[in-house]
Amino acid sequence: MSSDPAPLAELVGPVIRDLARRSGKDLTRWLEQTARLGGCAEPIRLTGETHTIDAASGEVLHTYTTAHEPHGQLLVRCGNRRASRCPGCAETYRRDTFHLIRAGLLGGSKGVPATVRTHPRVLATLTAPSFGPVHRGPDKRGNPQICHPRRTGPACFDRHSADDPQLGHPLDPASYDYVGHVLWNAHAGDLWRRFTIYLRRHLAGAAGLTHTAFNKQIKVSFAKVAEYQARGVVHFHAVIRLDGRDEDSATIPPPDWATVDLLDAAIRSAAAAVRLDAPDLGQPARDLVWGEQIDVQHIASGELDGDELTEQKVAGYIAKYATKAAETSGTLDRRIRSTDLIRLHEQGVTEHAARLIRTAWTLGNPETHPELLHLRLRQWAHMLGFRGHFSTRSRAYSTTMGALRQVRTDYRQAQLRENGRAYDPETALVLSHWSFAGQGYTAGESLLAASFTDPPREEGSP
């Protein structure tokens, strides 16, 4: 926010005058609505009405209309998970993801038995292969390292810092496999699906069981998030847990032979076995596979000191990435049109990301590449070809995002009923009609609403 009082008054003044034009109630109500949004930066504007009717008698108990609201509109949260688009709603999404992951690690709540804390559990990271050498930063411990001291081929002897804008950019853009990069992103979701199938098969083989016999005893539960690396390719962080299964398919402790070491080995062998045939477009990467860098870490129980992974650390780690979008790798966080292709640099897109976007747009041409139409590359060019969900879970891992949202809704409705501001849903029907009227604040409204934004929280905190 600018500290110059003149521009501030020019933006905020018209908003206050407009809201106070008919009466001070409009300004008061607008402030109430904005405070209720909890820091949402791009609220949805709705027009419409609701009628609450007694289910037994048909009597109209209450009527609400947006005609009496400021500007004749009701503001509701946008619910966007991307922190670059709406920090307030993204924070809610991050907290929900934290509790979803944590419930599957600790158990004892949200429908997850407490015994899951003793089950074999790991944090696995699956990455993409190389599509050409790129500039590298410090190692995992933060120590500076020479970027690419090669004797043959492109080399770079610099020691890049963690915030160097060159990180992830190809050393030789002319030889970089942009087509293979985009196709890998587009098939990343299918690669993960294949991996989960192969993982069950490899676990069964290691245990000396048939696939059918294995599935009768063991459930493989997981929750994963996708993250973009600096080079603009996605990789997956996943909590993977082995559960036992009884005759009713309830979650119970697994047999003694189901160990962390067994799970670790099966993850590595299953990832190495996954292979998809890429369309032949003349690119070097004809086979779509996982990269060689596969990391599997055991998740310890309890609050331990040092660098060991605990439930709290893992939940915070995965929840952090659930709200990050592709813009962290130098691209955009919203869909583009053909006219955007010529001004990508004006929107802050890096040269590397711009080439990936243009490659995705070219491959998405239905006239020249009809065989790729199902990949919807033009719709997802801004995401560099990736169109999968950023946060997914298996059915038995823990609760759902929808269930967490419903708990909040039920709690608020109970509060309203206690205060006499809502009716019992068992005896009342609500008929509603809503229309979309727009999204977002004006510049002046944004400045006023900024005072209601929640302060940022530390990463890993609920």
C-alpha cells in the first residue's frame, strides 16, 4: 500500500462517498461484508434472493434479497487455492490441507483410527527426468555448488544463490527438449496413476502374494500434492501409508511383513517400471518416465528433535505446497488467450516459461496436432501443460476437503440458530436464486479491505 496520502485519498475517497451516498448504513454493511470475507482478495459478487419456508405449513418465514445490499450485491469468498490470486482463501485451503494430512498421520479423529500412527508411512518425492541441463542452485543443505562444470557440452562455473533468476533456465535453450517437457507435464497425472497401480503389484510380488491376495490384506493409502520445480516441471510429494484390511474393509494394522523397508523398495522399483509412450513429434524424449531422483523418507512418530520427519513437519510441508501455483516458476496463474502470446514478457513471464507456453499452445492446435486434442494443451498452456489436481488423496487416507468445509458450515449455522438468526434445517426449506454479477474489488475497495487481511502464518503451522 502506498504511503503517499494523495493517491490514497484519490482511491479510497470515491468508494466512501459512493457507499455513503444514500445513507451511512451502506458503508457499515459493506464493512461487515468485507470483514466476514476474512481477507479474500477477489470476492464473488452475487445478486439474487432467498426465501425460508416452513416445511409443514408453507408459511414464508424469512426473505432475503441483495437489493438492499451496497451496490445491490452480496460478496462471498472466491475460494481460490492459489496464494498468488487470493492469500486469504489460499490460507484457508492450506489449513484444511494441513488437517487432512495430519489426520491421516496421527489418526484418532475425522474417521481415522488411532492405530495408523503405528503403520508403515513414508514421505515420497517423485520427480521428472532431465530435458536438458539447467542452471542449478545450492545443494539440499544450502551449500553453494558449481552449477555445471562439464568438460563437454554446455557448462556453467557460477555458484548461483537460491534466489538467482537464472535457476531452472536451460544452459542451452536451442537444444532443450521443450516438446518433451510439455508432454511430460501433460501426462504427469497418468504417470502417477500408473505408479499407484504398479506400487500395489510390486508390494504383492515382494510379499510373495498374488495381486488379489494382497488386496484382501493390505490397502495402500496416500495423499499427495504437486509442486513446480524452478525449471517449470511438476513433481509430486506424497505421504504413502500401508493399512491392514479386515473382512469389512475397515482400516486395521497391517501384517508384520508389511514394513517401511518393504514400502521403500517397492516405491523405487514401481517408479522405475512406469513407462508411457509419448507421441512421436520429433522430440528426444520418446518415453515418458519418472526421473532417477526418487526420495523416500520414513515418517517417525512423536515429536523428535533434529532433522527427522514427524507428523507435524510432514503435514506442514505438504500443506505449504498445496497453495503454490506455477507462477513460482516464472509463468502465469490464469488462462491465456492467443493475444497474450505476444506480450508474455510484459506480464512477468520468464523467457524459459514463455517458450514452454508457446510450445504448449502450438501442440494444442487441433488442425496440426489432432492426436493431442485430449490433452487440452491450449487451455492449460499457462500451467505449462499440467492439468492435474494439485492435491489428491486415496479414499481411505483420511477425511475430505468437502467434509472439513461442511464442519465449518455446520458450526456457523449452529451459532446463527442459537442467536435466533437462522431456522432449523429439519423444519424449514430454503429456496434461492443467485446470479453472477462480477468478481473482485475496485482499487479503492481493495485498499479499504486490506485492513481485514489475516496476518501471515509461519509455514507448517495450522
